[in-house]
Amino acid sequence: MSSFANSFGPHAPEETYVEHGHEERLFDTGEVRLNYVVAGEATNPPLLLVPGQTESWWGYAQAIPTLAERFHVHAVDLRGQGRSSRTPGRYTLDLMGNDLVRFVDGVIGRSTYVSGLSSGGVLAAWLSAYAKPGQVLAAHYEDPPLFSSELVPTVGQGIRQAIGPVFELFSRYLGDQWSVGDWDGLVTAMGSELPAPIRFIGAAFASGAEPTQNLKEYDPEWGRAFWTGAVGQACPHDRMLAAVKVPVLFTHHFRAIDEPSGWLLGASSDLQAAKVREIVSATGSPIEYVSLPTMGHSFHGQDPAGFCDTLSSWLDALTT
Amino acid sequence: MSSFANSFGPHAPEETYVEHGHEERLFDTGEVRLNYVVAGEATNPPLLLVPGQTESWWGYAQAIPTLAERFHVHAVDLRGQGRSSRTPGRYTLDLMGNDLVRFVDGVIGRSTYVSGLSSGGVLAAWLSAYAKPGQVLAAHYEDPPLFSSELVPTVGQGIRQAIGPVFELFSRYLGDQWSVGDWDGLVTAMGSELPAPIRFIGAAFASGAEPTQNLKEYDPEWGRAFWTGAVGQACPHDRMLAAVKVPVLFTHHFRAIDEPSGWLLGASSDLQAAKVREIVSATGSPIEYVSLPTMGHSFHGQDPAGFCDTLSSWLDALTT
């Protein structure tokens, strides 16, 4: 058994990080050092890319070259992920969202488009609702777990009838800031401890003898924050969506309900997606809904060209 | 018995507000409309004044003329107080602090001094730790309930062994957004339901046949957020103080421990104040501690001239 207690994180860069062929830069928000990369001409319209949970900016590595032909691309690491600094006790949507508000101010410096995957898609929603006036032009929610990442959702399955137990295992076996670091225990638990409806996905989250690169760069306290609901304590999704002020693209990927248990497989259910559309539509902001039921969770990872096309087509239609 | 259910708030300005002889302005943060006043020459150094819980900007009305001789004064209403908009479900230190970050950006537009009373003093501490780099020059914590307004403090009495039950009564008898509005019930409860150590202060918070002006302007959900701890869920005070980056003035007013119960009377105990000084000193930022054991909670309200003198003398010493 290998222990990786306290092995990974910004304090141990050589053990933790690898190069990805892009110059990485740091931005000081005042609380957090946010790591990011920039690609594309500054004369292009800006695009902010927000990774999902357990994803660093380089989850977009395959998509960036194509996106950079059209956009001035900024891909960030959120607090507690990638090379950004960790903030024990302080992982909430409101704090992460305000990090991005400061990033738009301090780095992008003008109105921007935003696209975020998964939890990053929830943050794209947050920005579309709560950013400073004029900061965000339009927002793409890429397979966002709206309602389904809440502890107490207003509609459908909450996180404990969905992906939540995976995050709980990250938290338990790796510990806040990798303080436990029991990788073998995590791999075993992913195969044996997950509730039946989601046990089949365990191996995709942890397998092999060594921690995967994306998890080395991940503060497992994120997992605890989602499992306990702390991440969204003051940010109910229904209220957030009712405050949306800009056009929205919602791409909805693979999803199913496990009939025997009623659990959600995928990022959000059709019922939840319908509620998102209902609430956003009522704000008067246009919402384009694209159902991609055979697409995996990361459109930008699985089909970078299709991702770029979908994003570009939507923006073309918006701006013409 | 009079019911004031839903009688007060931004939706009912004529019933709620009175004039105070200063032009009031609104700033749109993107989520909240923050009400504020400005006084003094723009060539003076800026000073941001942050009221306490149940206080609107005009709690500073007596101090503003003197402060305006030296400063470019900005006094704000926090979300859920005064003429600022209410944000149900979203009363946290991190959100209120980021409101002020946006206010400094969008209204003051340069590095500023900040002084806050009570919960506003905790927000002054928040800004001294978590504002954007360069936004805050120095911070005055006016009798702040550091540790003592937490549900689970690292040192000394938490809010439920201090002022907390007063806020719980506000919440219960007035309701979120004044949805209950049972003023008579509140007055009675302040005289009979408060725990013994703090029962003597009840009448100071609610008495008479009509709601007091400051409470008309107060969203009682603030009280619930403090009673439940939701206001500080992701903002432990010890961690915040360890992130302080600018010089601090801490004025510590009346306080005592009720011996039979161990409860705190006043905003923070000597033990808690010593811990504040210890943590801030360890950051390398200078902290000036001024003990004023015979001063009431609001120095700026009780002795405006002395308040201005103390603030000015500290800044003079800092800048020479």
C-alpha cells in the first residue's frame, strides 16, 4: 500500500504538476492566486473557460487551438484545482464566482463570453446571474449539474441521489488538501463502496497504482464541500437562475434515471433541464437548449471540433 | 395588537424610509442595489463607512460632518439594510464583503480607508484580508464581534452565549423580509424570553408601539443568518484574520463576562481581543489596539468627535 498523504498540491509542485505546452500565468485576486493560460489574438472576442470539478485548465487543451482561431481564450484553474492556490474551509460557489469576477476585471478587462463544464457550468450560470453589470456577454452551460449538485434541490435528485458518493469517497480517502492520501483505499472503495446505481462508474474516477494527474491537482476538500452542501449553502440554484441577465446556451449530455433506485445517472435529468429553461426564460433572457443524449460529460474533451462548432454557431446566431 | 407583516422594505418606500438630509444614491453591483451617501471633497483621502447589524448609513449622520472635513466619506447600506435591496437566502460575510469590493471598484475608484462598526467591523476585517490587492489602505474595526459572532468560534463565547438570542427573536417575530411583522410579540419577548444574562438589554432592541426606524430598514433574515451561523459558514474568523494584509485599528468598547453563566456582555471578550491581536500581529501587519471599556457599542454614534479624533490620530501616525 502506498500512502500519498500531503504529497500533492501547490507546496509540492514537482510531484504534482506537468507541463502542457502553454505558458501558465498567475493572477492575484487578493485571496487566491489563480493559474491560467491565454491563447488566440487579443483582437478576437474574449472567452473565459471554466473547468469542472477535478478538471484543470488543460482539460481544454484539445479544444483551445480551434477556439483560439475565433476567440481570445482564457482558461483558468479554480481555487483548489490545478496550480491555483487552495483555500481550506472556503470552497463555495459564491467565492469561486467572485474569483472569476475579479479575473474578468483584472485579466480580461472587457466584456466576455463564458463557457463552463459541470461545476464550471454552474459557475457560468452564477456569472450570468451575479457578475458585475456588463462583464458577461453570454454564457454556455456545458452539461451543468443544476439542481442535481444541490443538497436540497427544488426539483429532482440532489447530489446524494447522483454523483455525490464519489465526492464523499474522494473526501474520505484523500482528505482535505490530500491530508489522508490513501489512494489504494480510494480505488478499492470506488469498486466496492459506491451505492449500486453508480457503482459501475467508480473505476472511471480512480483506478491504477498511482493517482491520476487531474486528481493530484485537485483539493479533495472540494468533494467534502459538495457532499455536505457547503459549496452552495447561500446559492440556491432556482434563485440564481431567476437572476440570469444574459443569453444562455445549455448543452445537455448523457442522462438516465436508474429505475429501481430513482437515482440520476448523468449531470441533470430532463425534468431538471426543463426547470432550468422555464426559470431562465421567465427572466426574458433567451436560452438555447441543445440535447446531446449520446455525448459524454465533457463535450469539449470528447469532441473538441463539435464543441467549437456548437459554441460558434450559437454565438453567430446571437450576434446577427 | 398591530401587525406589520410585509409592511416594510424597498417595496414600500413610503412606509419604510425617512429623509436624512443627504443625497442618497444607488450603485448596481450586478446582484444588489447598494444605497450610499458621499460627503467631503473628492480631493480628500477616501473613507468607506460600514454600518453594523440593524444600522443604516445614517447611523453615521452625526459623525459625517466632522469626518468630511478630512475624508471623502462614503457611507453605505449593506444588502438587506437601509435602502439597499434585500437578498433572501444570500446573507453571508463573503457576499457582503464582495459587495463592498465592487463598491470600492465602481464608486470610490481608488485605494480607500475603511471603518466598520460591529458586523460592519467584521466586514472591515474581511476587506483587510480578502479585498483586491491595493483596494484597502488600512482598516478600523469598531467594536467588532470577532469570534463572538461565530456559531463555532475558536476562542471564547460564540453567538449563542452572547447577543444571538436577540437576533433569534428578530427572526422569529418579524420573519424573513418582515413576513411575520409581530412587533408587539417581539417587544413582549424581548422583556420575557431572552436568557437571563442578557434580558436587561432587551428593551434597548425593541420597545414602544411602533417599530423603530432602524428596524423598519432591516431585513430580519439577517438575524436568522447570524443565529444559525449561515452568515459565516465559509468564513472562519481565525483564518480571515490570518490573511490580513493592511494596518488595523481595533477599538474595543464595553465588555464583561456574566459570572454565573459565563456569557459575554458586549461585542468581544478580552480573551477574544487578545487572540485577534495575536493572529493579526503574526501576519506582519501592524495592529493598534485601543481599549475603551466605558464606551458604548457605537463610538461613532455616542461620541462622534472622539471617534473622528481617534481615527485621525491613528492614520496620522500611520502615514508619518
